[in-house]
Amino acid sequence: MIAATPGAENEREIVRALADPAIGVRLAAAELAGRHRIAGAADALIGWLSEPQANVREAAARALSAVGDSRALPALIRLLGDAEVGVRRQAIAALAAIGGTDATVPLLDRLADPEGSIRVATAQTLGALADSRAVLSLLGTLQDALPDVREASATALGHLGDVRAVRGLTTLMRDGPIEVRTAAIRAVGNLRASDALLGLAQLTERDERGSDPLTRAHIARAAVEAIGQIGGPRARDLLVQLFRRSSADPELSLAATAALRRIGVSARDAIPALVVEPVPAGIVTSLVDLLGDLGADAGTDALLTFARNPDYAASTEAILRALGRTGTPRALHALLAALEPESSARPTTVPGSVEAPARVRVRRRGAVTGLRAWLERNGTLDPEALDPLVAALASPPTESASGGARDLTPDLVRFIGATTNPRANRVLTPLLASTRADVRAAAAYAMAHTGVAGAESALAARLADRDDAVRLAASDALGRHGDGVALAAIRAVWAGAQPIDRTLAARAMARIASRSPTLRVADLIAAEVRASAPALAAGYLDALAWSAAAGEPAALATIASATQRPGLEVTAVQALGNSLRGTASATRDSIRARLQGLARSDIDAVRATAVWMLSRAGGDPQPTLTAALRDPASEVVTNAAGGLARLYSAGTPPTDGAIRALCDIAFARRQPFVRANALRAVARAHRACDSDAVRRALFEARSETVRDAAAELLAGTFASETDAVRLRRSRAALEHCAGLDADAVVAEHCRSLLASTSPAATNPQRDARGIDRDALDAFIVLEDDQRVAREAPVVLAFADGVLAWLFTGPDGWVHERPAPVGSYGVLDPTGAMLER
């Protein structure tokens, strides 16, 4: 029980247990002290470092790694020479954790330790510390008799970012064991050592001696990746040459295309050299994917050439998908042309022939795939795309699916909506009565782009549809674009005998009414709240948030009273915060005051939700948010740190007290969402925490969310860092992340941060629907997709990296008004792995 809930009283019990006469109890207490970072345990643990029992000394060093107390440094340095290997290993880890780069010099002697595992651990630790004073000593260990040591030292030198290591690493690239050679190759790539390009290119030769075919292939791939990591014109030209060896070594050509993709936009100059026909069939898909990623006119030209050549018919879908990813206007025109239903009048490049029916089906499926990709990149389609899309509806393409072919009519209907063409509703309205639910839903979703004029009654009737997706899409379209006519149509359905989804209808009515001072629906919906069970009342409360934001007193009063109703407290707090937009100043002050009070609730979920809502309530929430950083509940601290990140992104000047608190929790708390938001808040404030600690987080954090935030904070210090050594270490850490992070998204973020002139700036993704969301409505189901997640914790990960720890209502929904820019993801806080 102590382990699960440390608390102040339990922490005192753990410290007392460190003096227990039973050694088993003492060791268990030490483990708990380290796990919960109990600062009061430091005195006892430092004393243990001189104990005669090796397991006690080892346990003390391990716990002190987490507790952290600089008074332990002298004793830990003495333990580096301890007779027991386990003690020495823990002393190394503790020294690095507590002393940072002050541990570098004492650790250097351990590179000559008689125990190989200690030499390995020392090299790894020196690499993580990124202190250039270790370079010469690590270079000496590249000749160590133990391959594991050579491998660890090579990796460490790659982290240090010092070009003095290049010569030694280049020699090691031809060492015996494959692990050592690979480590040296990757280190050279991390160092971006252009002087090593020729040696790397030689490693790709098939006639390299001294290795079996599997080893040779592995080394060649690693060398190609390193060339791509080094980048620059010479690397690009080498990769083009490697690609041209496709007929002799297709696997190497695939690696070369991946490396060119990593080089990015600068690789566009290589497109003419890459497209040297004929391209072997084995690499066509990889090449066209690369052309799609590189984009621009040159990539479009090459892809159009491929698309016209019947020799590449087997890759038609890949070519059209890549065309969509280029995002160019000519690509869009080609994709729309490829949608044509095909008749015998459409010639191929072969005179006198016609396109075979099988090719027609493949081409049209590929066109739909390409249009999806084009839309994801650009957000909307050209209004002139309406006519070819309508023509394609007459004979919709299909795609293969398990058990048969799937009609792609819903995709075409959604594309029609993405044109935002005012003529689109003439096509969409009849589709609302389709016998297929997926077509009805697609038509309603399309009208969320095009508007609802002329289709109000047809959409309102869909609120009684038997399909959930259709009802949701219809309510969204009506609420987003409806006027008094739409409101009257919904009310008519509401008053009818047919069962409808009343919460969705209420939300649509409230959204419509919020845009007109003459329309009022709050009294009607408030009566439903009072008469309904929590699951229904929760939906009505969200609807009332729109009315409250429009200034209807009855709406705000009903929401405020619901904060005291069991089962609705958290939902009502969300609705209270979502009422803020558009309200008069006095009303905003009243809501802010209520949220301030709710931020002191005895219920963790209520406090967490109130804190998040306060961050966008105006006024000066920084003192409240800073105080909430000390809350024992992780959900409250996550939202407080996330709220501060949002404030600082908007230009609010940070207080020194807030930055100190954020840095403290970033390294003292174990919940990854707490740490990630704290690191991002400091980054958005353009301030810094201890750079050694941030680098360790980037290297060692279990959670990719924490590593990603640490990368942003580290990069944000580049412009202000005045210490050349620290700057070099930070850049080396980001380069290590870019090349070796286990998560591809984190690695890509590190690469973009290194290349950015404004590392702390965010680049939110565009919403794939192509319209600005004025509301985020997330319906959460459990992993089995069968059960609704009612009153469950959920973390929303927004496009700017900020996390919000919220709670679903009794109906399974989470609502955010207005929605932050960009896409968002949903994370499960109950499954998050705690940091060490």
C-alpha cells in the first residue's frame, strides 16, 4: 500500500524503515525511496554507501540515482573502485544521474576497469553525458579486446558530436564483428562526417572481402543510411549512383531511395537522375513513393511519365497514390482524369488498342487512393473537381476487400463535399435517402463542408436514422451551417412521434441558435437536463454550452447547478469551460470564479477539468496553474502544465516561480504526461531547465511523448545558449535522436528541429476534413470496440504537442470548445508506463 500511495505520512514511514534491524526491510525501503524519489531518504542512503554488505551499498547507489543529492558525490566516486562489480555499476549510474558532466573525469578511469561490463557501462554513460572531455579516452578504447566495449565506445563517440573521432571510427567500420562495424557506421552518420562518405560508399560494394553475404548486406544498408544522415550534395549524388545499381542490387536501391527521402527537399534536384528508364519492377513502388514524398513539379512530371507508360501498369495504384501525395494542381487534374469510367474511346499509348477492363478497375481505384492523399495534403479540392466527381458517381470504382470488392461511392461523395462547390448540394441531397448507410453518412458529412441550404428538412429527417454515423453527421452539418429554417426543421422532427437522437438534435439546435440573437432554445434543453438520466443529461449539457456562450442565462444557470449533481460533475465543469467563448465580460468573470472554486474540489477529476478550463478562461490564471503543479493528482498537474504551455505559446510572460516548478516536476514526477507537458511549457516560454537533465530525458525516457518534448526544449535553447560545450552536447543529443530513436515520429521530429531556424515553433497538421473545427467532439470506446468508455480518463494529444487529461461523461463523450488547430490523438493514461 505504501508503494502505491507514497504521500507525506507514508514517505516518513519509508524513511524510518531504512533503519529497520531486518536487512530485507531496509532494502525494500530503499527501493521505495528511489521509486518515489523521497528526498528525506538521502541522509540514510548516503550513510549506506560505507556499509560492509555489498548489496546494501548497491541498493543505496541505485536509490540515490533517483533521489539525487550532490552530497553523495564524494562517496560515489570512491565506490567506482569498489571490489564488487554490481556496486561499481550502480555507482557509475548514480554519478551520472547526480553529477552530470561533473562525473566525466572520475568516470574516465573506469574505461580501463578489468571487468568488461564496467567498461561497457562507462562508455555508454559517457556517451549519454555528451562531454567532449571524454573523446580522447574513448578513442583509446576503440582498440579494446572486447567487441562490446568497442561497440559501446563507437556509439558514445557518435553522441559526443566531436569530429576528432571520425578517423578512428572510419577505421573501425572495417572491424570484425558486425555489431562493432554497425555502431561505427552509425556514429559516423551521427557526426555528419562528410569526410567519411567515400569510405561509406566503399562498404556498399558487393565484392567487399572478409564478410559473408548476410553481413555484407547488413553493412551496406547501414552505410547507405549513414550517407543519407550526413546529407548534402555529395551524399545525394552518391545515393543516386547507388540507386542506379538497381539491376545488380535491388535491395540496395531500396535503401538508397529511403535515404534520399531522409535528405528531404534538397533531394528534388536528383529527380531527373533517378528517373532513368527502364526502372526494374522490384523498385518501381519504392521510387514512386519517394517521388510522391519529394513532390514539386519535377516529381509530378516523373510520375505522370510513369502513369502513361504501360510497362509500369502493375504499379498503377502506387503511381497514382504518389501523385496525390505531391499535392500539385497538375496531379489533381491527372487523378480526376484517371477516375473516368472508361469506354472503348480511351486509347492507351499503344496505337489501335484500348485499355483492358482489369486495368480500368486498377486505375480508378488508384485514382481514389491518390485523391485521398491529395486531400490529406491540401485540405480541400478545387471547386471545378465537382463535375468529374459527379460523372464518376454514375459508375463508381471499386477496391478489393476481404470477401469481395468494395464500392467506393462514399469516397466520391466525401470528395464532392471537399470541393465546397455551392452546386454540390443538388447532388448530395438525394443521396441522403440512399438505401446504404455509408452513402447517407458520406452525404451528410459532405454537407458539413458545402452547407445545408435547401437540404434542411432532409438532414433533419436523418436525426432519426437507424445508423449512428448518419445521425452524427447530420447533426454536425445542421449545427455548423444551419439557420432559422434548419432550426424549424429540427424542431418539427423533435416534436414528431418518430424516435430521434435527442442529444444530437439539441446540440444542433443550440449551435444554430448561438449564431442568432433572435433564436432561443435554452429553456427547452434545460428542461430536458432536469428530466433526464445522467447519460442523456450529459449530452444536453454540452448543447447548453453553446447557448450559454451566446448569452442565454438559463443555459448557464442549468450548467452551474449540474456541477453539484452526482454523476454529472465533470461533464458540467467541461460545459462550464466550453461556455466561455463569446460570453460578455461579466459572465466570463462569473464563470472564471466558479472554475477557481471547482479547482479546489475534493474530486480529482473535477479539479483536473477545472484547471484545464481555467487555462483558457482569460484573466490571469498563471498563479492558480502554478499552484496546481504541486497537486498530488497526476491529472491535475498534467493539465496545469499543459495550460501554462498554452499561455506561453500565446505570449503570456512566464514567472520565475512557474519555470522553477515546471523544471522540478519534469524530472521529479514519474507520470509521462506530466513530464511531457512540463517540458513543453518551458520550451514555449523560451526558457531552459538543466540541459544535462533534459539530454538524459531525451536519451533515457521510456515514453516517446517525453522524449519528443525533451527534444523541443533542447532545440529551443540553441539560439540563447552561450556555452559552446553545452551547445555542442545538445546538438549531438538531437542528432543521436534523429538517427537512433526507437520511435520513427520522434526521430523525424528531431530531424526537423535540427533543420529548423525556429526550433521551438510548432507546425500543426491541417485538419484532413479541410475545414476549421469550431468544436472537438470525441466519442470514446474501449479497445474491444464494443463498450462505451463511460466516466473514464482519456488524454487528448493535440497537434501542438500539448496534452489534456480529461474525462468522458456518462455518455462516453469528451467535448472541447473551440477545438485547437490541427488533428488530435487519443491516449489511454491508465496504460502509460511510469518513468523510472
